[in-house]
Amino acid sequence: MSTENINYPVAERLQALSESATIAMAVKARELQDQGHHVIKLNLGEPDFPTPENVQKAAIKAIEDGKHFSYSPVPGYPELRQGIADKLKKDNSLDYKPEDIVVSTGAKQSIANVLLSLVNPGEEVIIFTPYWVTYIEQVKLAGGKAVLVEGGIENDFKVTPEQLKAAITDKTKAIMFSSPCNPTGSVFTKEELGALAEVIKAHKNIFVISDEIYEYINFGGQHASMAEFADIKDRVVIINGFSKGFAMTGWRVGYIAAPTWIAKACNKLQGQFTSGTCSIAQRAALAAITGDRAATDQMAEAYLRRRNLVKGLLDEIDGIKTNEPKGAFYIFPDISAFFGKSNGETTINNSYDFAMYLLQDAHVSVVDGGAFGAPNCIRISFAASDEELKEAIVRIKNSLEKLK
Ligand code: PMP
């Protein structure tokens, strides 16, 4: 029986959420695979490397020790919060106390905690666009209004201080962005962040939610954080986690570093939702953050090599316009030159059509930019082997040559 026309009484807050636009693509990709086609998946937002061995071993030891089978403290084990505070001092020259840190079930939960703790219904959250999909949905869940401010490809997808200034109203509660950025790979320099901080300094009621989860995948060297600016540090919440830099997506460990009162609020909220995250995963995260970073550095080197490979090959295709990603593992080309073109059967009207065409014709899956608020672009992940990446871009090139 079809359930399509039945109106289930789902709560209104859920009705406002968007369905993932990529579901139809995922279904199509599965269909093609079931038919025996080799689909190259460049749509995923996760490292293609295993979790480093020292981290895996720490989890095994946590089980063998037999001490980590109970609920952990809501904001995370004290040793892990101290380890994170030490990391912030060592890597970022930032002073935080363990009480300022809340460990959560992934950075995704960290962001939800912060938004639900800070945003009142009707308040505005400025989101730098292109944005990570979840931001806008979580702002809606908190009852807030997402205000999108767009950085164009000509400015490396970065929002300028003037744009930020123009978007601030008396309802603005927070500003949220990622650097390095998912989906564009753009990285704000310390000077650029400083210029944004200068704007924020004048607005004492505005908070910054600074998503730094790709910190360790930065091709330009030293990571810069919004919390480095003393004038606004008491209004900055750093979001970070273990998923990307330590290839730990499935372990579900993220954290915030924030003014103590915000950490307390998140702790209160988390205590009613999930409690502390998985005790074993926390022991693994402690090994990751206190241990040798060789595996992280090697992964970052591989992403840089692949960035160069993918950008070089894409730049040889007529009609594709790229920026140079300075971090993360995505490239976000503008493909709008293909809008209106057709292979005789399919006409490309937007980035969703473009992504679907690549899937059907080239058997390469990417994500359409509409999902990130940038309908002229597509997101290609280069968290895949060099061979797969080369093969994928040859296939893309061949498919695009059929469009007239
Ligand atoms: N922020 C950004 C920008 C991301 O890309 C992701 C993962 N795709 C997250 C946060 C969430 O990471 P996790 O919940 O796995 O820690």
C-alpha cells in the first residue's frame, strides 16, 4: 500500500525541515550498482582512511581495562576535556579550562547544543554561504531565522566584512561558518578573520559559532581561529571534533570550547538528550588528541596531492570554473556554463540536473550545490584514491563533451 498520501501528525518543527536533496541520487546510485556498474562515489563527506592505529588500540584497551562500561560524565571525561584544553593551548595558543569544554556525540550535536542554547525563536543567525547543509536545518529547529550571506567564487567563496556588516540587524544573535570550509575548501586567513572580528566587536550581543572541524586539513599551514581575537573571544564558540582530522566519523566525538556559561548551558541540554557520548570512543579520542599526529599529517598530505590532481584535471575541462581549495577535502566548481545544454535526451537546467546527469552518464556521484545554498556549483569530494579520482574526471570530461 502506498503511504504517500497519508498525513501523519508529525510535529510542526519537523515539517519545517528540508528533506535531503541527495536521497534521489543515492537511490539512483544504488540502482546503478545493482545493475553491475562501477559507480565512483565522490559525494561523501568522510575520510577514506582508517582510524589511526594508536586510536584503535586505545579503544580496545578501554574495553580490556573494563572501566568504561558505565555512563560517562555528561560533558565528557575530565581527562579528555583537559586533553582538549591542552591541545587548544599547544596548537592554537588559546586559554580554555576543562569547564569550558563540552564533548558531544559528534560536532553535529555540538552545533545543535549551541544553537538550542543561544537562539530564541525569531532571532537571526547569519550563515556564510555556501554553507554546510546542517547549519540551516538546525537554525530552523531552534526556531531561528537563517540569514544567508553569500561569498562568490571570485572572492574564493569568502564573505567580506562589508557584506557581514550589511547583514547584521538588531535581531542578529549569531554568525556561523566553517573554516576550512565544507563545501568550498576555502580557508580564512588570520587577517581576514581579524577584519570580520572588527565588525563583530562593535555588536556586543552577537556570538560567533566557528566550525573548525577541518583544522588539521589545512594546506596553507597554521590554522587561524576566530577565538584568537581577544576583543570578541568571550562571544566565540569553537566547534571541533575528531571525525575529519583523525578519520573517526563513526566514533561520534565532537566538542565545543566556549565561555563557561555557554558550556554549562550545553551541558544542561545534553544531559536531557544523549548524556555523555560513548565512553570507549572518548578513550580513543583522548589517544588521538594526546598522541603522535603522524597519521593526521600523512592524511593531510594525501588530500593536498589529490587537491592538486583534481583541480589540475578539472581545469582542463571547458566550462568548469574552479577556485583553489586551501583545506578540507572538497572542491566546489561552478558548472553554470552547462545550464541549457543537452545531450539530445536530457537538458541540464540546474546543478541537480547536472549532478544527476553525471551519475547516469558517467557513473560518478557528486552533490549538487543547491544543497549548500550555491545552485551554480557542485561539490566533489577528493577523499578517494588517486586512481578513482583520475578515472572519475576522465568519465566526467567524456560525459560533458556530449552536451551541446
Ligand atoms: N561541521 C562540518 C563543516 C562538517 O563537514 C561536518 C561533517 N560532515 C560536521 C561539522 C559534523 O561532524 P561530526 O558530527 O562527524 O563530528
